[in-house]
Amino acid sequence: QVQLVESGGGLVQPGGSLRLSCAASRSILSSSVMRWYRQAPGKQRELVASITNGGITAYADSVKGRFTISKDTAKNTMVLQMDSLKPEGKAGYYCNAWKNDWNDYWGQGSQVTVSS
């Protein structure tokens, strides 16, 4: 049973920062495309950022320059550093590990609220 365990969500003021973590096994981190998605109430799920097993990153235009995705192989963790958060960043954030359609795993979700 593959498990992705998220942590780090919470409440932050506009302009503030939060760091989300997704713990996974080393084999998953090294063999999967790792992604962060978010879904706000009443909206479709949005791909926020991704990192390949080779370390190539990509970002949604809405977060480019403010969010950073990375892997900490020593801690078997994927991280999403979110800076300069905006109110529209309020959403449930979900980590995902995708290797193929039969190896597609999700974390439990972390709530992020951006409000003054």
C-alpha cells in the first residue's frame, strides 16, 4: 500500500509563506513524477507544480515565481514552498505520485487558507 502523507497547511495572511510537505517512500520519489494539485470550493482541480524523477520542474502560470517544488531525498519528502501567497491560493492542496495509470497515488490533502 503506497502512502503519501501531507503536512504543513494552515492559515496565513496575504503575502505570507507556507511550506507543504509530502512524505513518500524513496522508491516512489525516485521513480514517479511528483505533483501538487489544488482545488478550491466550487472550482476544478488545478495542477500547481510538478517535478520529474530527473528533477525537472514546471509550474502553473498563476504561481510561477512564487512557489517552489523540490525533493528532499534525505528525508524522503517532496516540498512545496509557497511565498507571496494570495487570497485566491485558498484551497485544498494534494500531492500526487504518478508513474503510470496503474501507479497513481494521492495524499490526504492539506487545507491552505489565505486571509487577513
